[in-house]
Amino acid sequence: MLGKKTSILIDGKKMAAKIKDEIRARVAKLIDDHDTAPHLAAIIVGEDPASQTYVSSKEKAAQSVGIVSSVYRYPESTTQEELLTAIDFLNLDDTVDGFIVQLPLPKHIDVDKVIARIDPEKDVDGFHPVNVGKMALGQPGFVSATPAGIVELLKRYNIETEGKHVVVLGRSNIVGSPVSILLSKKTNPGNATVTLCHSKTVNMAEITRSADILICAIGQPLFVKANMIKPGAVVIDVGIHRIPAKNDKGYTIVGDVDYNEVSFKAGYLTPVPGGVGPMTIAMLLKSTLEAHLRKHQS
Ligand code: GUN
């Protein structure tokens, strides 16, 4: 209908494999030098299937690069106090370099209290207010893995951000807010003019059409259509959704972007799956290695 696809695919899977190769080599060198392997732990509460899948992927990826991985599984009925005690335990465990508490948590648990309890030096997710503050100030600390993965993709694909108009859809603490801060910093990638759109934004399509780089983290399947983008724009799709489909599985995975339409108009485009998702995991492993190195340097 629309002729030949024009976009260059941003292959997050391939790039993540390359980053994992680099981490694997660094870990092997540590072992050769008689150091211990880095250790990443994860806490998961409840049975949310998406969270179970994420945590297993992280575990497999860690093991594939030589990072030790342990997963602490707690039932849905776990109390906030029990979870805080589990965090204290990991904060004090010298063999653990970094750990994450998989989100979302059950409704009876106050997520802010939980995150605040994590030792910032072990907060490889970069969610603790100390690390968010450092990121905002441009100081070294841990940066949330998805925004870090997006920045790394732009860097490794040599996509210029300086002076560009970056439009971010979605203001979550995990993706939208931090990526908008990172790309507005005086750094490379960075130095962009950033507009952050959210549920109260008026005339969103007008804004997205002026984007040189559009980062979609709005959490709505197939939300971004071809008429919302500028020809040749760089489109980064952070969404991941299962929608019903008439195939053997009964579902298909899509992003926040209508790939079929947008791939005829964008200059660069990340696929779902295989775009931002694998980069998130690779960046978490990189932060774990970093946590290990920092601990052993001090
Ligand atoms: N839930 C969805 N993404 C993430 C993530 O990057 N870290 C954690 N801890 N939970 C998540």
C-alpha cells in the first residue's frame, strides 16, 4: 500500500549482544585477576507474569556474562515490613554488589518507602532519590537502565542529538522523566531541546510532528501513528504490550508505535520486541559490573 519501507532498523538486540560481550570480557578479566564475579540480586513479590518474565530474562542474561545472579521470591501477601527486612539483608550482604526490587509491587506496599530503603551504592536500577538526584545534577551514580539504554543506542548509532528537538511521550519516573533530563544535559549524547508530553498535553500530534527524535513511553499500544511524525524522524519505542491476534499464540507483541505505518516514514526506528528491551537488560548488567568495580576500588 505504501511502497518500500524507509526506516533504518535500530537493532537493540544486536547492540545489547555487543555490550554483553564487552561485559563478559571484563568479568573474565576480573576472574583472571583473582577477583570474585560481580553479583546481582533481584527481589520479586507476587506472581505478576510480566515481572516473572523480566526477572528470568535478567537472571539468564547475568549468567550469560558470568555475573552471579540470585532471585528472592516472595508471595503477594508479603508485608511491607517483611520486604524492608529483605532489603536490609541485601544491603548488608557483602557478597551482593547490586540488587533490584522488581516493580510493580502489590498495592498494599509503599513503593517509595521500599526504594528509599535500598543502599544507593547497590541501587543498580538507579531508582533511589540519591541516584535520581545525581543523574539530574550530572554527577556519577546509577542511571535507570531503560533511559541509559536509549542514550546508548543513540550514541552507538551515531545519531546526533545536539540542537535537535527531542520529544518524549510519558513522564514516568522509570523512563520519560529521566530520559528527558539526560538528553537535555550538556553531554554527548545530550544538548537537545527536550519537550516532555503527558496525559494533560494539548495538541500532542502537533508537538510530535516537530520532533527530530521521538521517544515513546506512554504505555498505550499502537498510539503513535504515521501522521504524528516528521518524515525522517528517529523513533524510539519503549512500549511493550500483548494484544489479541489470530495466530497460534492468540496474541502478538506490539509497542507504543504503530510500526507498520511508521516504518514507511521514520528515518530510524526501534522494533518491538528487539529494540529498547534488550538494551535495558544489558545496561543493568553494566551497572552491576560498575557497582562491583566501585566497591573494590574504594
Ligand atoms: N519494572 C519494569 N521495568 C523495571 C525496571 O527497569 N526495574 C524494576 N526494578 N522494575 C521494573
